[in-house]
Amino acid sequence: MAHFSGHETFPLRQMWLKKAYSCATSDGYIDKSVFSDEEAIAKFGVGKNMVASIKHWALACEVIREEDGRFKLTDFARKIFDENGLDPYSEHPSTSWLSHWQLSGRGYRSTTWYWLFNHVVSPTFTQEDLRNLLVEYATQCSPSRKLSIMTLSRDIETCLRSYAPRSIGGTPEDFAEPMLGELGLISEESKGHYAFRRGPKITLSDGAFAYALIDFWDRKAEKSSTLSFESIAYGEGSPGRVFKLDEDSIAERLFALEELTEGSFTWTESAGIRQVHRKTSETEKVMLNMLGKAYD
């Protein structure tokens, strides 16, 4: 289901996912009241609307999920944020890249993020350009649902500020650690005019790229033992699109895939056909291994 609100117009911040994670009891559950009772403001150290935003981002990044009338930590979150996890203090670049992947590659509760990175083909755009296009997309997604232009406008603005924080005229809140701003995916070229920044991404590890590739493969072509270069570079929800990588950067990473995955995935190029071969059905195990390698 399409989702265009919940963040209270606050972009995701560096420590928010960890803050939500830390509320869980030893069995991995969080009562919903944690985000709504009178102690919530003191517990999180932020205002009421920001507490709601933290809950939204934890759900959207799949750090927690709803289960049995409560929230439960996901295995993905445990692997990263546990005290003995890969990034217990949420400071490694891979955590930001993987959060971006959850929002813009998977798109659960973050429809505008997914749409922007997968459906907007123009290299430059304004908020108004995006709003007009998003109205069309939202209508296609939910033809029977009446969505306000204001809601969509706020979602677009929050999405853009997540990647390209306001540089002038903003409040101190606008400069407070936007987690995705460090990725260099969108820049504000001039006031109100934005552009995607396509090319190699130095802080994107091969492990994080491989994790995203296998996740994309499992969801889009689970039964296929091969995946074409074109699908990886340009398919909807693909690592190439979501990470805004150029063809040379993608090819470079695919060359390294066999060694990285210890032969589970291999790259071939013959007779003009470029593709990756999958040699295992245990992709979940390989994904967990790639998650670990993302933090090496």
C-alpha cells in the first residue's frame, strides 16, 4: 500500500534507528505505548512529533515490524545495532547506505523515496516538477484514495531534505545530522533546483552493494538463475538505479562478486551477453554474509 506520511516532516537522523532499537526488551519486543506515553519525550530526548517520526523511520527502514499488537526487532536490525553487532553506535557509512536501500530500494512505508529513485528519469528537477509527477503516480497506486496535494508536497520536501539538507536560511533543526545527506545522491544545484549525482560511490562498500543485489534478485526474479547486467543497472528497484551508479562502477563491482561471495554468484560476459549467475539457493545465508562484509 502506498504510504506518504508518518515522518512529521523530519528527515531521518543519524541516531534515530538506534534509539528505537534500544527501546526493546530482552525478548526483542517494544510496546507501542513506548512511542506514545508521557515518558516518551524524556526517554527519546526529543519533542512529541519527533518521537512519532522515530517510530515511522524505524518501521520504514524495517528495524522494527508490527507483530501481535506490538513492535518486534527484525533480524536485520539485530545484526547491525546489537551491542555486539556490526554498528552498535550507528556511525558506519554502510548503515546509511543500507537504510537508503530499505527506503528507496524496498519502499515499505516510503513510497516517495522508492518513486523518486526508480521512476524519476530527469537528471534535474524542482519540487514542483516532482509534485505534479507524484500526483499522477499516487493516483495510479491508490485510485480510490483521496490524497491531499499538501501531504504529497510535504513528503517530497522531506525526501529531498533527507539527501540535500537546506544550505541557507534554514533553522538549526535542518542541519541536525540528516543520515542520508552524507551519501551524495542528490544535490541542490541552485535554490530549489535539484539533481541526481550519478557515478561511483566511494563510501558504498562491495558488501552493501552485493546485499542489495541479492535482495533485489530475490524479490524481482527469485526463480531465475541468471540476472542480466541491464536489469542490475536499470531495472526498477535495482542497485544501479537506487544507488545512482554509472555502468563502469556497476561492472567493476560485478567483477568482484565471485571472490566476494566465495563462488555463490559469478559474473560472465560472452558473445555480448553480460549477466550474473547464481549458484546457490541459500541466498539468505549469503545475504547475511554480505551484511557482515559491508562493515569490513
